[in-house]
Amino acid sequence: MGDFPISFGRYQLVERLAVGGMAELFVAAAPGEHGFQKKVVIKRLLPHLIDDDTYNAMFIDEAKLTARLVHPKIAQTFELGKVDDALFIAMEYVDGIDVLALLREFAARRRRVEPQLAAWIAYEVLDALDYAHNLIGEDGARLNIVHRDISPSNVLLSVRGDIKLVDFGIARQQDPDRAHKSKSGTLKGKYGYMSPEQVIEQSLDARSDLFSVGVVLAELLTGRRLFAATNELDVLIMVRDAKLVRFDKYGSDVDPDLSKIVRKALRKSVDERWQSAAVFRDAVGEWLFENRHRMTSRAVAEVVVELRDAVVERRSKTVNAGTTVLDDIAVGRAPSDEAVVARSASEDAVPVPAEREPSMPLISVSYEPPQGTDPAISSRPITAGDLAAHVAHPRADTVHARPATRAAIVQTGSAAGGLQVKRPVPSSRSRPPTPHGRDGERDGIVEVPIADTISAAVEAITLPVTDRPAGPSDDSAMRAFDEIHPQREIAVPPEDYARRKQPTPPALSEIADPPDDAGEFSTTSPLRVLFRLMTARATGLLLVAVGGIRKEIYVRDGQPEYVSSNVASELFGNYLVSKNVLSDGELAMALAMMPHYGGKLGDTLVGLGLLKPLEVFRHLTRQVRTKIIDVCTWNKGSFGWYAGRENPREAFPLDFNAFEILGAGALALSDEFIEAWIARNAALRLRAARTRRVGPERFEVKGLVELCEMLDGRRSVADLVEASPDRLERLRTGRMLSLLESCDLARPS
């Protein structure tokens, strides 16, 4: 980027604020007659995305949506334009800092944000959300906008004391014209600020934003990340389960009434949270009033003015060093998933390619204190993909993703295809050391053959350990990022790995003991077997077999915990290939690299940059769901139940509605099976069970509740099925009746 100012259409770009995967932000001057000037922010689509129809559509959607949002607590959008085929949005310039910078500066000064200021920031954000959530379209219908990316970096505090919500770039509204999906659209939110329903891909409404506001408020009150772990998969699990252990630990001195408000916002169940932004806002306002905290714009402005110079100075140093600070404060994020910036011994920053981040925040830095390091993070073994995707120039540079943790020196001229990593002792999640140290390790140097399947091969990387003392285990260091640079071509094609021997399914447990219960699926359907285990909240092993296929389903408290089989196509890697998520070559290379990632394929895929943590999380859950649905469709074979038997393997923690899986399994039953079931039970008259442990709504099958209510014992199965003129509808009715009968929700009258 040349020297500023830079002409851009009728604007003069005077400073670059940030760059992300979709666009870059500039402070610009909009000139007028007689020396008139107005500062604005220009958000410009990145050059390499100019011809991408999906990103252009997303960018236009953002402009159209934000142009509707006219509210004093939402940064305004002025214009959508194009200069030299590059789309841009002109937006309101807010002179101040964001909440992330506020948190970081306070942490650096060992100060806590005053609870009344924290509450007031939440109050103002909720007021903005109340407006956005209830915005009415031109047709008079509510647009049902959900922001989906509430985070500290998207809340700005101005020198005038204004509090403004920004970045509706991934907001969604119920509009079929906005229904196009980008390949990263569901990954744009920052993991630690997502709601549980965002993580598990459930439908979102305004209450998802309220959870995220609760996270921001909790962090303002404690000065700590609410959801933090040594890797993002663990962060996602914490969010999914709404684990508030860190709030319990660091928020013990928060006023009890305010703590209750926060905890209600952070309930896992959307029905147990605040039901609207207005109700949440009023609860916060009532707390402020009852505690005689009179907050004004002046109080906010005083804090902003106090911190602004320090924030600007830090940003100026970063930008002058050739880097741009972006919002990325997730603890333990694998460097292959984040941009990495280098600093030499003389503190001169060296640009390193950054992975394109889809979101487009303003200036953002980690707010944890820079002193000390996180042992959990610093001890994490540096993965083969840590810097593989980011080395673009054959020169000796110093690289560090976490300045307080460790530095990295990129060297050339080493053994080709080797990765040299000097690192501290791995954490408990790492691969255990061999009697003579890790394979190929000499004096703390690990040599690993690697090839980046996306962009480049790395000749050699050395990561020396810093001598800085360890600090609190929950501190995160500042991340700095630079522009995106072209990357070199692949030195070792993934297809070369595909020629290697493919993996075979793991051996299933050999059990000599007789089962506690056993039977044939020809007489007891899989739906009935699974339903009874779920409702009994049983724990143990369900072993099922048909032909040469054998599957183990470990159940805990009625919930499937782990599923394995002897079918090669059901291995997680092969599943990803079948879904076109990975190529054969990429999978083969990941399998070859697994020993260096603790033998875990998920960690390997993340470390090599092949998948993002959220993608791994979701695909693992989908695959287990698919395996159980497959068992539900069996109409022959056998089962054996071994009560109390524990799963001997490390299992990915699952959390889904197991009854929904049974509903999906019933709908997956073959046409031939259902036609035979209808013929066999044509004269059967079913009556809805008066006493039942689970209601039909738990199966999440459209029309099942209504059908269950119709079962009065007067009409036969044939009558109910034939009431639908369409064959597909008749088969669907038959599947639902089979489900109700198998799960004891309907019985013969």
C-alpha cells in the first residue's frame, strides 16, 4: 500500500484501519465545496474477490441491510459504490476505541472496568439490538434481523461518549433474496462469542444475540475471556454446553443481582434466557437505577479520552511496522487458522501471509495483559501447520503469533521437506514422548516431513522458546496480522500421499460375556431398542450387527456417546471425502501427519489448515448422527446390550437431541419397508398413549404432533394412510405411524 493519502473515487484514503478476508477498512475524507470535508470509513472489497459473485452478493447484502438501520446507537451506512470495479461501502466514522481495546488497556494496567460502565455498555448495545430485532420492512412485516457477530470489537465507544454497534456484515434476515450461502458464512462469528445454537447449527433468532451480549458483559465484569481453552475445539464445546466455570471463578465478586442478570443471558436453553433485547435491557437498567448508578455520555467519554492515546499509539506502531491489527482473541487458536506476523530482534515487523478471515472488524487486539504467558498455550506443541501456510519469502525472518509466548525464526537451506520445530514440553493433549524423546527429535528439534496441501511446502522452521516467565494460565497474548500475500505452489501434491496405504477400520471390542439383553431386529425394530435405552437413561454398550457389518454404540444416560463400526467408509476421514470436504490426497497426507498431532485426525486437519475447528466440530457431530440414522433403517440383523460397559476410547463430547435422530431415522426408512409395514398393519387401529415419557414434539418431525392427536382408536392405519392422495405423503404418514408405534407413543386400541 502506497503512502497516504490515496485517491479513491471522490474520497481520499488517509489511513488503513484493518484488513480481513473479505474487505479492508480505511479512514477517508469526503471532500466538498469550499473546503468542506467529512471523515468516513470506507470498507472496500479486496481485489482478489472483485470477480467473485458470492462475495459481491454478500457485500451488497450487507450494504442494503445496514442502510435500513437508522439508529443513534448503530454506526450509519451512507453509500454503496464502485471504483475501478471494486465495491465499497461508505460508513460513519466513530472517533474513539472499541470495547476490546478498552478491555486490553485495563488489563495491561491491572484495572477492572467499573460494573456500572460495563452494565451501561450492555444497556446501550441492547437498545440498538432492540431496534434491529424489531425493524419493520417496507411490506410492514418484521425483518427478524439477527446480528450473529456481537463481540467486543464490534462495540465502539466514541470520544463524545456514544456507544455504537457496528459490523452487521454477517447479519441475517428472513428474506429469500438473502438466502445465498457462502462457503464460510456459518464460520464468520468469533467462536468465543457464538451462542450454543450457533455452534450446533440450529436455527437462530434474536435470543442468540442476547447470549453474545451476555458473554461481552461477563468479560467486561471479570476482565477475562469467558470461554477460553488451549484449542478452539474445546472453546466450541464450552460454548455449546454454556459452561460458566470461568465466570464462577473470576466473577465471584460481581454484585449478586447483576450476576443473576448475566447468568440468565447465558443459559444454554433459549427458552430460559431473556426473551428479548428490551427485557434484557430493562433488567440492566433497573439494576443501574436500584444501585443509584447514573451513567452519562460524559462518564464514557472520560474513559475513552484516558485510553485513546495509548490505543492509537499501539495501532500506529503496528501499522507503521507493515502490519494491521485484526480482531482475533480466541485462546489457543492454531496459527494455521490465524494470520501470523513477524518481529525481528530489532523489533522490526516482517509481513507474513495471513489466512483470509471472513469477518471485517475494526481495530482489535487481545485485552489480556501482555506480561507473562499462558503455560497451557506456550506448552502446546507447535503443529506442522503452524507456519506452513504463512512462509512466502526465502529469507531469515523472525515470526511470532504470540509475542509474550514465543518467537519463530524462518530459515532456508535446511533439509528439503523437513520441518524443524524447537518447542517446550507438550501439554497433556499432545502426543506422549517416547523413551528417547519424540520421534526424530534431537536437542529439542523435531524433524517432520510436511507439505501444505493448500499453498506451499515449508523447507525448515525453527521455533525457539522464549525465556519469559510463565504467567496466569488464562492470559492470552496480542495477535498481530499482516496483509495477504500470494503463496507458493505446492511442493508435494496431496495426490502423492493418496498412493500410500489407506487406513483400515479399528478392531471392535471382542466381548466374551453374554449380553444383558439381546434380540433380532426382525421382531424388535432398532427404533424401539434405541428409544427404550434413551428413555431409561441407560448407560452401556449396544452392539448391533447385520451381515458382515458390526457397530458399537456406547450410550451414557440415554445419549449416544460414541459410535464405531468395521465399515471403512464410516471412518471420519473417509466420511469427509465422501462429502467432498477433503480430497483423497488431503486425507492421506493428514493421516500421515497424525502421529505429530497426538494421533487425532480432527486436530491434524485443523493444524494443517484443511478445516477450521468449527467445521471439524460440526462434521464429527453430523457423522455420528448419520451412523445412528443408518442403524435405524435396519430391518434385519441382531443386537446385544451390555449394561454399564464404559467406552474405553477417548470420545468427542456430543450433545444433540437423540430423539430427533430417531425421527430422522424413521423418515429414512426405505419405501419397500414402509409399504410392507403398512400392508402388515393395515387393519391396526392406534390410539395415542395417555402416559408417555416423551412427547411427539421431541422428534422434530413436521406433522407428527398433529398425527398423534388424530389417533383416537377409531381409524385404522390404512384409513390414515389413504387419506393422503399423494403417494409420497402416504409413505410419509406410514413412516410417522411406524415411529409412533415403535416408540410406544401409540398403541393398539
